[in-house]
Amino acid sequence: MQLPNTTVLRQKFKALQVRHWREKFWLGPAFLLLGIMRGILLIVPFKRVARYLGQDMQNIPVIPLACPRHKVIADHIGKAIRTSANYTPWESKCLAQAMTARIILGIHDIPYALFLGVNKQKLTDMTAHAWVCVDRVPVTGGDGFAGYTVVSTFVANDCFSEQPL
């Protein structure tokens, strides 16, 4: 059995030290949630999963606005999810990451938009993608708008509820 290279371990530890405390806090839970989301996607039909993604806005690309504090928190959450996804022994692709972001953002009561899109550039090689945005902050999935056509949008349930005047 070969021991891990101590230089690599030191570099990873230093990289972890400079991260914001919120990113460090969400690394473990994001790792676990990614596994749970992957399991759910393998077992449960997507039609049933979609009910829990948020309010269905069909294919309208709506992005709820967020305050500056929520944007900063969302950025940290996104970094934690993307980092955790790199270390999972299972596939943690865009949809599992988006669902994980939806849960963590919901815990923080941060308004989000989860998008499902397809790339229709090549009819023979159509690809799908999922991404989450908080205002203009791409939390997971990068800038999906650049290469994908939105086919479904889900927003936080309280984003468009009617408020009394």
C-alpha cells in the first residue's frame, strides 16, 4: 500500500485553510446530500422529484432577486457543493448538484431559481443540463444560459407568493 504524497496533502490542507468558514461548514453536508440526491435520482421517477424542486414556472427563465448578503452566502454554498462533488466516489453531476443547492439554499431561506435546459445545437447529440442561480450568482452548473435552452424553471416557493398590500 502506497502512502499519500505529503506534499499533496499539505497543499490540500492549505487550500482548505484559506476557504471561508461557510464553505468549510457545508463541505460535509454537501457531500452527504450529493449522495442522497444521486440515490433519489436512481430510484425515484423525476416526475415525483420535480414536485420538491420549487414552484414550477414552466420554461420561463425567471430569476428572483436577492439581497447582497444572500448572494455572498449562495456563492460560498456553491463553492462547497462543487468542491464536494469533485471528491464523491459516485457521479455527482449537474442535477444532483442543483438539487443539493436547492436544499441548502432553502435552509437559508435564500431565493433561488433551478433551471433545466437542453442543448439543441446538434440534433443527434442533444445534451441536458441543470443549474441554479441566486440573482446573478451562478451557484451550480455555471452559466447554463450560454449553451442551453431553458425547458423548466423552478423557483423558491415563497418567491412569488402574493403579499397583502
